[in-house]
Amino acid sequence: MPKKGKIMFVSLNRVVALWSTFLVVASLIGAGLPAASRAHEKTVIAIYNDTFCENKGVWRDGIIAIKAMLNKYGYSHQDITPDEINSANTLHKRFKIILFPGGWAGAYNAHIKTAGFRNLRTFVSYGGGFFGICAGAYFACDVITWKPDANAPEERYDYPLNLFEGTGKGVLPGVKDWTAATGCASITRGASMVRVKIDNHILPIEDPCLKMLYYGGPSFKPFPKGGQTKTLQVAATYMVPGTPADGMPAMIFFPYGKGKVFLSGIHPEISLDDCTLHYDEKTWKLMNAIISLLLGKE
């Protein structure tokens, strides 16, 4: 009996060793496969990235900051390219949230084709979350008005994605003209730190008044007869006393089909002080609250 027990023990160890080796090899193989070829578990967040394109739109500093925040809070994420969006009609099976960073929405519209816009709308309609920051928020609006400074004529654009039945209006009047110099090498024009008042009922965070980076982003005005007027919630407003921008919506949240949309005119991922771009733990906590809201977490 003792000998049999010893043989059994050795055999079990060999089985465990072989199984462990198999798991390590399998994980290494899986790491090299495309996301769609791995396990059925969804990546939490897909981040739109066109920085490799000739006519790139994404602001590089912004996307780096977004990834740093997601890594800190433990969210799985991966880049998604314009070609992937244009060709994939099952995005809802791969991701929980698609995030469009700040940058230039005109380039986003150039890279995303008719099928891509349809795929994005389907993704949200089937229960996905859309998170647009600055240019990513403009990108989701039906109509854009753009007035770079007080002396410039207002420009109007019809955008094709149409998640938000309303107008994204920029730049904020009386805050920072797009043509105004900052005196900084990191951001040369159009940027300013502004105070924002958060609705704690929608985004429960410790400090409801935050100083955040404004970089030409929109305020939001829903169409009076649009279908979203009853379901749209203003999650934050600009606090710029003495200017027409004071009290304008800075962040909005609304359902779309079975999914949810969150649009932010300001940047929660990165801040600017003394001409230095840096990360702020308070605004990262706000960004985490936004992601939790899109995921349906309390």
C-alpha cells in the first residue's frame, strides 16, 4: 500500500505539472490572437485610434492619458481602428463601451464610412455604451455649430452619426477663443482650465465642483421636438460666472435603444496647469464614475 500511494502521488504531480504547462502555453497562444478569437469574455472598452492614419484626428496626449486611467482602474481595453468599425457589424459581441477621444471630429467623419456609422448605432442600440470626449462628443451630435472666436462667422455642419438629437455648440462664448494663444508649448492655443459643476445624483463623486481642461469642446442643446428631450440628463454644467457659457451643459447622458450614451465637452482624462499636462486623481474618479454609469454599475 505505501508503494502504491507513492506512485499515485508522483502521477498526480505529473498531471498537475502537465496541466500547468498546457495552461501557460494556451495563454501565450491566446495572447497573440485577435480579440475575436479569444474567449467569449468581452473587452470592456474599445478606444478609437486613427493616429497611424495620414489624416489623423485623435489627440495623442489625450489617448495616452485615457489608457493610463483605464490601466489604473483595471479596465480591459484595446484600440479599434476606422477599418474595424467600418467592417464589423458585431461590435456589441466584442465590447461593452466604445470611447471616442478628443481631437478633430472632421477626421473621424472622413475615416468612418456609411457602414461604420451604422455599425456604431447598432452597437449602442444592442446595449453598448458610447463615451465621447470633446471631439468624440461633437462626432456623436446631429448638428455642429462652430464659432472659433467672437469675430468669426458661425459655421454649421450636419454630422452623420446622429446619436444625439441636438446641436453641439463650440467654442464656449467668453471662455477661451480657439484662436487665443495659451503661451504654452504643450498646447499652443484654445485651451483653458474651467470649473464644472457635477450632478451628484447622476455621477456620485466626493467633489461635485471640479476644475477641468476645456479645449474647444461643445455645450449641448437638444432639438426642442426631438425624442430625447424627456430622457436626456445633464450630468454637468460649465461654471463660468459673468459669461454666456455659465450654466451651459458640459456633460450629457441619455439612453439610445438598449444602450447608453455619455458625451463630455471637457476632458476628464488630462489637465493643464502651469503649461504642464498632467493627470488629476479627482477627474479620473469622475471618469471612473462615467464608465460605471455606462456599464450599469451603482
